[in-house]
Amino acid sequence: MNKKGSSITRVLDIIEAISTAKHPPTPLDLSIELDIPKPSIHRLLQTLEQEKIH
């Protein structure tokens, strides 16, 4: 599996983008910034929320 496709890498990239953002980013913001499809962003954010990582 390549680095870009790794769910763990994507989650870590999302967490980093959220933590360094000046304003709370929208899923679309994250999708554009990280070059991750919007449905994938939503799925990963839902997983983080279900695991109470927010």
C-alpha cells in the first residue's frame, strides 16, 4: 500500500491540518488541502468521532 492510500497516514494528516488551522476547516477545506476525496474525509472524520477522538 502506498503512503497516500494509507488510512492511518490520512487520519494523521487530517489531525495535523485541523490542529494547525487558524479557523476550523470544513470537510471540503480538508479535501482540497490534503488531496483526499471528500467522501473519504467524511468517512475518516466519522470514524474519529465514533472513537471519541475530537
